[in-house]
Amino acid sequence: MSLIKIIQRQILDDTCRVSTLLLSAKLIAKKLNQKEILSWLESETNGYSSDDIENDKLPAYRFLSYRPQFYNDFHGWCPIVWDGRLAYPVTDSLTKLQRTIDQDGGIVIHMGGPIREEISKQIGFETQVRFLLERSDLGAIIDSVRDNILEWSIALEAKGITGDGVDFPQDQIEKASQMVVTIHNSGNMNGLGFGDGNSISAHQNDVSTSSVDNSKIRDLISQIKPIIDHVGLPSDALKDANDAISSLDKQLAQEAPEPSLVKSNLTLLRDSLIQASIPMLTNGVIQTIQSMLT
């Protein structure tokens, strides 16, 4: 059986490991001296680098949508609202992606570098930042590689390049050298640089069912105060927010705060923060307040 037929069978076999498929594809590309294909297969085998991202050499199918979050000591992980499409460049090797997919728990990337620094600066305190990915999207990367290898093998077969056992006749090698096969389109991403050292891993989903008490409201207020002047509130909304904070401080200083007053001021604070021009800094706080009111 020819190498082309072998690899096509491997592609259609759901039990065939992606590492085996890559080895077969690399063998064919090397024997046919198709350097561009071989370079792509090497990157999928070993992973891509930050230089590949900067030089637009990362395939478009490796940019995945994600859900960004920052850590709030009071409420745990809170969502960050960002304008526009969010796309994270996934550079890990296919075998590492497969291992991550096979693990239990959600898919998380803990961010450092400029992303964490910028968000911490905007919030006004040091915080952790993470991106959540969908397991199915990681699987789609592997599926895209399989599809590309299949299309490549079909293109070779259409040119009569099928091989003879584990080798290719010289005339087929010459045909292959004249082929132009486009495996993928390059992708790019706007926004902050991600830098090195961010790796994908699986984590157990966070679950919190603790009830809200006055100490948690105090913690919330202590985190709002440093950022309240930096979230782009209109002057009227800023005044309302500060009035609500001041009133909450007074209520919490009492031995028995009045629940109705606490609730009304939390509502005023929530409605004020909704008007912020930097929602990525206030969305988690708003959700926290909403959870207190329901």
C-alpha cells in the first residue's frame, strides 16, 4: 500500500493518535522535498513560537475566542468586558493540546506579562488574570490539522503522486516540487502583546455558594474605593457612587445596619457603575452587587 493511502486511512481512523499522523505526514513531505509543508508539520509537532505570532506565521485556526477574568478577593473570578473580538494565539504542540483535552476540568490560561500589568493598573490593585477556552475549540485545532493533511494528500493523489510502497519514484518527486499547496492562511491579532510563558492547562471549575454578609460588603467597598475615580464615570454618576459608598460606610459602622438602606445604596452604586466607560473594570463589581440584591 502506498504512503498516500496509508495516511488517508490514518486520517479517517478516529483511534489513530495525532502524533502518529504527524509522523506519517512528515515522512511524505520529506521524501517529496516539500519544505513548506514540512516546516508547517514541524511547527504542529513541536509548537509555535512568539516570533511566529509577531511575523504572522501562526495559522488562523490557532486563534481562539476566550473569556477573560480577573480575581476579586471578595467575589472570586470576575468577568472582564472587552470591546471587539477576543482571540488568543494557541502555540502549544498538537500532542500537548490533546493531553489537555483529555484531562478533566475547564481549560484555563493564567496570564502574566503586559496583560496582567495593564489590567492591574486599570483596576488599581494587583490581580490575577486568566483566560477560559472552550474544550471543543481546542479540539477544532486538531481537526483543522487533520483536514489540511487530508486535502494535501488528495492534491498529491490528483497529480498522480501516490508513491510506490514507502518510496516515491523520481518523476513523482519532481511533480511534487512544482506543486503549490496552501495549507493554511495566516492569522493576526490586535491588542496587548501576550508574551512568553503563558501555557494552557486544565483546572477544576470554581464553585462558590457562600452567603453575603456585612464583612463581604466591607471588602467590596474597600476594592471599589481605589478605582472609583478611574473608571470613567460621568460627574453625576460619580457623585451618586461616592454618596452610596459614604452611606454604606455609615451603615456598616453601626452595630445593626438597616437592611433596606444597605440595599438601596447598593442599588444606587450598581446603577452608577453601569455608566462607566471602562466596563472591564466594573463588570465584575456590578455582578457582585447584583448577586447581593437577589
